[in-house]
Amino acid sequence: MSREGRRRMMRASVKFALLCAVLFAGAWAGFELYATWESNPERLKDPVKVVPLKQVVFATDGALTRAWLDQALALPRNASLMTLDLAALERRLLASGQVRSVVLRRRFVDNTLVVSTQERTPVARVMVQVGESTPGLRLVAADGVVYEGVGYERPALEPLPWLAGLKLRRAAAGGFEPIAGMDKVAALLAAAESLVPQLRADWQVVSLARLASDQEIEVRSREIPQIIFDARGDIPRQLAKLDYVIDTLHAHGAPPMARVNLALGSQVPVELQETAPLQPARSALPGPASQPKSRRDF
């Protein structure tokens, strides 16, 4: 056989093989359609929608648990991956307040829903009572969002100061409106944690009562009942002054401090606590009940 004849024969063989493959694939597809129609005709209407959701993969950078996720998503038992309303699921997760951002993604290769969240970090605590209900603990983030808090260990929350001097307002969508000015409070707490951690560890209460009117933040510590900061001023400089004042008075054996005002610029008025004077050993005359408060400017 000539070279051209062999080429024609090869082309004919290839065409025949391709034709057989197409016929076989068509026959197999027809058989599958018939079997599907016999067993489950609903699948022929929209085969994509019946792809079952096999698993949910969860990743977060905070304290949220898988049990919380399952409860928040509330997926039906026979959920289909394609028919999930990702926008509605995202709103459910964000409604808690603890979730700052969320990404939901369908992974068709293994019929998986992937959920990734970034959580808010609490900077303070507040006790909330709604109506006649029992007061409950809420956490406050740096952006002022108030949320219940899920998955936190108690030792991790105990160092957080309590908030005072504010009124929470209910939000139309549920929960509470963000607390105004919390970014300034968070900046003060972060600076204190970094620069004077030994003083920051004693801070128990942060009051926002004069933040809106006077731009002042009031702190109550275990040692000093009232420390006033200027929210508009140089916070690191104010913390340095506070540290210096405390060290100086301790070195001179001064009475405990009642009030330190760091919101007056270069002047730092210090008010000392009242202390009872020594009573005469053999005197029938009644002594004064207490000494007047003393004050020193630094």
C-alpha cells in the first residue's frame, strides 16, 4: 500500500473511533437520564439545586466557637449548597456584634461552605439591664459596639475596666447603638497598657460622664479614686506626668491621693485624701474629727 493510502486508512480509522465514542457517550447519557427520571424526576428540573451541603468549615481569629456558628447559621438539615442565601447568612453572623467582618464562600469541589470571620476585641465591660430583666454583662469594642461576648474565658475579661457615666440607646435593628467616644477611651487604655502597665493594672472604672461636654475621661483606680485625662491632649505625656506624681508622693511619704487632674496642661493639681490626726494621749478635750484636704500642684 502506498504512503497516501495508509494516511487515508488512518484518517478513516480515527473518524470511526470518534463516532463510536460519541455514540457510546450519547447512549450512556440517555441511560442516566432515563434512570434519573425513573428514580427522582425532580432532579431533571434543576440538577444544581439538589447538590447537598456536606460540611461547613469555620475559621476565626477570636473566641467564637463552632457551636455558636451552627446556632447562628441555623441551616436546614437537607440544605443545598447552591440555594444558600449567603447575604442572609452574613447578616445573621454580623448581628451578634462580636463579628466585625465575615466571608462566606461555596466550595463546589467537595460541597462545602467555608466561613471566615474576624472578631472585635473588647476593651471594656458594662453591666446592662433592660426593663425588669436581670443585669447582664456586655463587652465594648474600640469602635463602641456593645455585644454579649461568646467563648471568652473569665480570666481574660477580668482586667477590662468597667464603663460608667453613659446611657445605652436601643438600636432599631436590635441590640444597642455604638457608644460615642470609645475610640478615645481605647486609645487611652492602649497607651497606658504600653507605657505604664503597672498603673493600668489598677484601673477599675472609666467614666464617660464628661467626655462629650468637656472632652475629659475620668479613671478610678485602686489607689486613686479620681484621675482626669484630657481626651484631646497628649496622652503619653499625661501618663508620664501621672507616673512621676505617684512616684514623687510615694517617695516623700505623702498621704494617699484622692484626685489627680491631668487635663490642665502643665499644671497637675493633686488632692490628697483626708487622714485622721493623731489624738493626744492624755487630753480630755475632743480633737478635730479630721484634717482638711490638702492640695499640691506639680
